[in-house]
Amino acid sequence: MQEQSPQQGKIRARVFVSGTVHGVGYRYSTLKQAQRVGVGGWVRNVPDGRVEAVFEGIKADVEAMIRWCDRGSLAAEVTNVTVEYEQVEGIQGFEIRR
């Protein structure tokens, strides 16, 4: 029987969200959704007006978060979402970074 690595089957995505995403509860809503879905990572505002987030978890959960980013919080107006896939780091929990 082959032992599985704890990171096996997990992916990591760095997401940049453009539009009206500052001051509309986007980070807080992302935190709550990530906790519901069960992914690790973080979210923060970027000085250029975008939101940046990192999601780590099983592929289906990370992809669900990426799809959620297209909508975001109720007051957000998302115009673009870009995704970069990276090496998994093993982040536990989800937080808002300042």
C-alpha cells in the first residue's frame, strides 16, 4: 500500500479580481465563502484597486472558489478574474490580510 502525501490531490490558485471590489465587503464575503467551502488561503486588497486571493485545497473546492469570485459580494461589480496556478504550500485556515 502506497502512502499518500498530505498535499496529493490539492491545488493552489492565486486569483486577481478587478472591478468595484474595494469597500463593498468583498474580502469578508470571500473569507466566509472559503470557510464554507473548506479551502485554505488568504485574501487582501491590492493598492491598484484589485483584490488578490490565494486558495488551496482539493481541485473541485478551489475551482468553486474561482467561480464564486466572478460574483463576489452582493455589492461588488466584478469585471475580470485572472488565475495563476502555483505550487501548493499547505496553508491551513483562511484569513483576511491587510
